[in-house]
Amino acid sequence: MAKMRYLGLTVAALLVASSCGERMVYEASTDPTIANEEARTTTTLGTPPDDGNDPATSVISTDSITWGPCEAPSPSGTLECGRLAVPFDYDNPSSGTFLLFLTRRLADVPAERVGSLLVNPGGPGFGGSDVAASAEWYVSSQLTDRFDVVGWDPRGTGESTPAVDCTEDYDRYFGIDSPPNDAAAKQSMIDLTQEFVDLCVKNNGEMLKYISTEASARDMDSIRRALGEDTISYFGFSYGSELGATWVTMFPDTVRAAVFDGASDPNANGFDQAVAQLKGFEQQLTAFLADCAKRSTCKIYNKGNPAALFDQLAIDIDKAPIVVSSDRTPVTQGVFYTAVVQAMYSNTLWPQLETALADAVKGNGAQLLALYDDYYQRQFDGTYGNELEAFLAISCLDDPEGSTIAGVDADIPKFAAAAKRLGENFGYGYACALWPYRVESRIAVTGKGAGPIVVIGTTGDAATPLASTRTAAKNLEEGVLVIVEADRHTGYGLNTCVVTAVDAYLISLTVPKNETYCK
């Protein structure tokens, strides 16, 4: 994803492949068939060999992965689960240890095996173990035939331990009204943000210092070495592109092939990244309203002026949030904008937003709340994973520039000017301004010496706009851009053109022509 300084307890673009219909080659359930926490303590799931030490605190070799059967078998293919110990700090191995959780779906046709394919679904904050566990929904059969698909939950995420965990009370911290209407409301937002940050620090401690993108890129090299491969292939989606671009820059000699789908410019500063992303969401919202204006059957047609209905609804919700149930956040303006942004990841979600807006006009906010819940990955039992907390922790840590409350406030008018509907709300968010940890610097992504890298962008990608994706490809020494015509985030799997081009590159290293256009 395109990470931003202005991540906060309001709308911030959380881009993950297992939500939003972001990107799956063959749409299907992506529930990971992986082991649960209790089972992962057994050696059959890849716990490092017992050397008489506590694996959570002692220095453990990163030279090998102990593979074993997963608790739940894969619906297709042969799936293994494993764990790999990596140090908190590679320069100071005694600082502590992460146990990375990995899954490996073995190549379906061993005789044609090319090697291992590392995969990451985006985030930051989402684990990648489910991608390998459900590889057939993410990549083509040509790839699952020839590659061991290896997914892992990056440090601080998913089933890796320790993992970021701040709170279960999402409504308290993310359902707040935004933008705030007065100074008191703004101070309340800041106070709640500080409360959330304090919980994260209290519940996670020093570990939060060690979950940067560059640290995860080092883990990728540890995984490669543990797999026994001199060079390795990689397929990253959304933020997985930034992680991959960091990896190919740090370890160019180990790159066999790499594909980045839904990339943004990792060398842009936080503000420029945020504005580029904001414009992408606003562009798609404008397209959504324009599409509705052409159809008298649209549920918010409003005599050909759905934009006026949308704008008035935002005002009305700000004045009187819609109560859905007594035990949930009301649909505040912040919830409203979160729901809208959720639907901008793919035009397949536009009908759901159309219904949600029509219902809200009648005083029923249930569908808007459902979109908000989907954005934050709320489960049927009312619980949440740790994706959002890890997203914030990694994103804020990654920003060496940092920010301040005053700096966020000063830039809000710039966001409002960049996007008339989403801008002001998009600019509010004080989490990174209050976050206590920062990396000292970030490497400049160049990909120098890594060879050709294929970068995929879509024409209507709200989250990583095509202009930013094109810059991401140009940043790489041998970046090759493939463009997919589509109104959604990420493009692999949407048509035969892009699948054929990417598969030929990954399998036989046949590099597609730069600026290949796939309708």
C-alpha cells in the first residue's frame, strides 16, 4: 500500500489483499488453512528445534525452517507450516527474537518446479501465510504447478510472535466523528488517539521498534537462505510492492524475478504519497457518482444528480449520526467516509455502496456500518484481527520525517483543496504525530543490480494511482510497467493479457514490453 504520514483514528487508506476484494485471481474465500496459536507450539508445525533455550528470548539460528503438517489440510495442493526465528535487530541479535510463521504450498508438478515464490498480500500489517495456504485464489495454475508458493506473516503481524495487539475496542477509537466540528471535538480526537497509542505501547513494548519495512526485507533474505536458494522469486501486492522494492534494493544479487502489483512511489515523502492516494480515491468517487447519474435505475439517481444527494447526506450525518444499534458506534461522518473509501477499492463494491447510501437517506445506516466493518476486518463474532494495529505501528515507524499535531493541522487545508469531498477527513489523523518510535532513515529504492522487475498498475486504482505506479517502475533500474484497464486496486488475474505476461516472466524470465497495455 501507499503508506502515509496522516494515518490516524479516522479514514486512512488501509490496503490489504484479503479485504476489499482488492485482488484475488479467482474470487473465493481466503480463510487461511493454517494452524492456530495452540497448535503452533508443537514441533509438527515448524517450531525451531529444542536447544534447551526459550525460543522467545534466546538467539536462535535463522539457517533453517522446520516444516511440518498444518493443523488444517489445504483444500488442494500439499501445504506445510513452519516457523523461523529472526532477531529483533540484525545488528544486535541479543535484543530479542521474532518467530515468523510460514506456510508453503509445494509445486503441484514437481518435475517442472522452478523454485520458491515468496508472496506478500499487502498492508502493511497483514500476514501472508494465507496467500500460500490459498494460493490457487491468488495466482494461476501455471504458477502453482511450478513454484513452491511460500507465504509468511511478517514480524509483528498475523500468527508470527510477538504480534502487535493494542485493543479490541475499535468503535471507541475509529468510529469517532471526523472531521471534527470545533476545537473541543478536535481535542477529543487527539486525546483518544493518545489513549490508543498509549495502549499500543503498553501492550507491545520494545517490540514496536523493530517492525520496520527494512527489517522485514532482511527477514525475506533470511527466509531465502533458510530455503536453501541462491536466488528467489517474489510476488507482492499493494504494500507488498514497497516491501519488495526495498528487498530488491537491499539484496539485488539474490533476486531471480520480482513482480509488484499495485505499487506506489516508495521514494515519495509522506505528504506527497497521501495526496496522490487521496486524489485516487476522489477520482473513483467521482466516477461512481457519474456512473450513477447515467442510470435512472441507480438507487441514488436523484433526478440525475446523485452527487447532490451524496453531499447532503454527508451534511445530515454530521448533524445527526445514524444509530444502528445500542452496542455499536453510530454512523458518524467518520464512519460514513470510511465506508465510502472501502467501496472505492473496486467497482465490484459500488452496488453495495449505492444501496448503503439509499438506505442511509431513509435513516438506515446498517449497510454503511457493514462497509465500515469490512474496512476494519470485523469478524462475525465482533472481534478483530491485529491488522489495523500492525498497519499503524509499521507505517508510523517507517516514517523518519515524523510529524506533529501542528504539522497535521497545517496540512489539512491542502488535503481539502486536493479533494473537495474526501480531503478534509482524509487529512485528519494524529496517530503518527503521537507515535513514539521512528526509524532513523529509509533507503532510497533503486533496484540497482536486481535485473528486470515487472510492475503492474491499473487505470482506475484509487489506492495506488497509475501515475504513482509509473513512478515506482521508473525508480527501478530495470522497471517494466504493465498497465491493466480496470477500476480496482491491483490488476493481476483480471484478464488473460496480464496473467500471460506475468506468468511468462516468472516462469521463463521472458520480460514483457514496457508499458504493455492490457484491456
